[in-house]
Amino acid sequence: MRAAKEPGRPAPGKDGFEGGNAVRVVVGVTGASGAIYGYSLVRTLNELGVELDMVVTRMGEQVLAFECGVKKPELARYGRIWANDNMFAPIASGTYLTDGMVVMPCSMNSLGAMANGVGDTLLYRAASVHLKERRPLILVPRETPLHLIHLQNMERLALAGAQIMPASPGFYHRPKEIWELTSFMVARVLDALHIDHDLMERWGKHMAPRTE
């Protein structure tokens, strides 16, 4: 795993600014319940010095305000926000280099559109770009129960190269607060992006090997 740039410094870009070695991640927030996951991810990536491009769907914006009390413009403090109908945004092109894209939370509607190659919004187009460019695309669905079409759409995306990471936090770290559950999922996303972090203690860190 690797670290991002030093926190607190201006985020250098991959297009020739300040050496161009920053970690750059695209984050999409859709209308599934669980907006706190996406909001926590954005804040954590910013704290780690990651350069962020964000796109929030109309329902994602409403759920973020309802569940977290956060309005879309407030996200601007963490990175660039692109309108979902702006197909001229940099993230719509494969020539715009990134280290991966995360859709967190990912609604079943958005997942189905991406699974079927729909590209009529910036979110869907950016996801398609990451698949065709063979870059990490991490989808964090938060839905239950799942019917067959949901599962088939996940299978199609997994076969195309996406990583499906359901919002299903573990409990072996004995969480006592909601933020500990959200941090668990954010940590798993960071692991998938190969970004160093200390959000949780890893299983087995202090275990002594068995000699029997």
C-alpha cells in the first residue's frame, strides 16, 4: 500500500502540477440509504491528502441532506464537485488519469444502469471509463434483501472488472459507536485502493502464533 500526499498541502495533479504524483480518486454518491458511508469516505480521503473528484446524483443529494444534514455544496471543501449532467467534466474521459473510483453508497438503480452499459449521466460514464481503462471501480451497495436481477447485475459488473463491496461492516473489532462501523467500511475501501490508513486495528495484529 502507498500513502497519499502530505495532508494540508495543496493537492498536486496528474497533469503536470507539482510533480503529478498525487493519488486521485473519483467518488460517486447515489440515492441509496447509507449516505454516511460516502460522506465519511470523502472526509477521510481528504484528510489523507487524496485529490478528489465527486459526483452526486439528485437522490444522493437528497439522502445526504436527510440522513447526515449535509448539503451538496458543503462537499466542495473536500474536492471538486461535478454536476451529474456535465458530460464535459474531466472524469468523463479516459485520458483523465485516476487511481480508482468508488460509488458509496451505490443504489440498485445505479448499479443496474452501470451493469448494462448505460452512460447517459456523468456518474455512469465515469464508471464505464474506469471499467474500460481497467482501473479500480469499487461499488458499495446498501440494499437488502436482493432479488435475482440485483445479483445478476452484480455478477455482470464483477465479470467486467468491478469490485462489489456490500456495506456490511464487521463486528470483531467490537464497535460501540456508529462511526466505528462506517470507519470499518471506509477502511476496506481504502485497502482496495491501496491507500495507507490507520482507521482500524487489523485482525491478528497482536496474536501469537500457535505452536501446537
